[in-house]
Amino acid sequence: MKNSITTKISSLLLLLFLSTASFAQNPTEVPDDEDPAPAPINDYIVPMLLAGVVLGYTFMKGKAKKA
């Protein structure tokens, strides 16, 4: 029971801290540069896909052993 409560509290705190980052900038300030440089997402697509496949395989393999 205690583990469930600590998990809920820690996830709530994580979401709270992640959502406060959206309020970091003052909305009344207008930036000088209207179009900022795009993020370099293309560099990380292949490694993240591989990591997702590996994690998905390990999680499914672990659930198959438990069942």
C-alpha cells in the first residue's frame, strides 16, 4: 500500500515540475526573432526508435515470463 502511495505522489510531483516549465517565459514579452531555429530532431530518430524497440521487447519478454 505504501509503495502505491509513494508512486502516486512521485508521479504527481513529476507532472507538477514538468508543467511549471511551460510558465517559465513571460507571455507579454515579444521575442525579436519570430521564427526560431528548429530543433535537431532528425539526429535522434533512429537511436530512439531502436531504444523503443529494445525496451518494448524486454518488457513483453518479462511479462511473458510472469504469465
